[in-house]
Amino acid sequence: MAFIAGTFLPIQSGMNNKLAKTGGSPIHASMISFAIGLLALVIYILLTSQDISWRGIRDAPIYAWLGGLLGAFYVTIIVLAFPKIGPGLTFGLVVTGQLLISMLMEHFHIMGAQHIPITIGRVTGMLLIIGGVIIMKNF
């Protein structure tokens, strides 16, 4: 499922990029993308009769509420980067950033991430990924 979700990101970015070009603004494209996503989720929740734990949501730590803010920033940055550096390099850099932060979150057990220490093997893998992105950029 995670792989399939990953395949959607470049496609979504192309759609958002087209929306930004025709609408004239990456911010507006991001807002429309989030609004359509919100509408789809509301319809899904209503159709599946899911109960929402409003108390649980209200009691979530402050940082948990900022996920939407990071998502908006992410989508907008992708809309800006996509036409300038292309989808390959855009997502090469995205994946590099995701893996680097994920590795740190696992090592320091941040936000409930499984504890996986940083090892020479993991650092080597990260360096290979960074090398791959550099090769993609230059060739």
C-alpha cells in the first residue's frame, strides 16, 4: 500500500502543477487540492458511518495538529519545484529528505517511531541514495 501511495505522489503533483498553471497560483492549487481531499474524506466518513472521537482529537498534543500545516507546505513546495527541476529530481530529493528524517526519528524514537539505531549500514544506504540523487541531477 505504501508503494502504491508513493506512485500517486508524482501524478498528484502533475495534476496540482497543471492546476497552478491554469489557475495562476501554487497556493490556490494547493488549497483546491486540500479542499477536494477534505470533501472526499467527509463523503467517505459519512458513507461508512464511522464514529469520530472528538474528545480524543481534542486531547491530542499540539504538534499533532500541525500535520495539516506541514502537508500544505509540502504540496505547495512540490507544485513550485515540479516545473523547475522535473518530477524525477523533485521526488529524488523528497525521498532523500523523508528517509533522512525517518532514520533520525527511528534512532531517537521520536513521536512513537520504532527504535532502530543508526548504523554504518544505514548511513551507507543513505549516502548511496544521496549519490543517486546527485547522479540523477547531473546525467
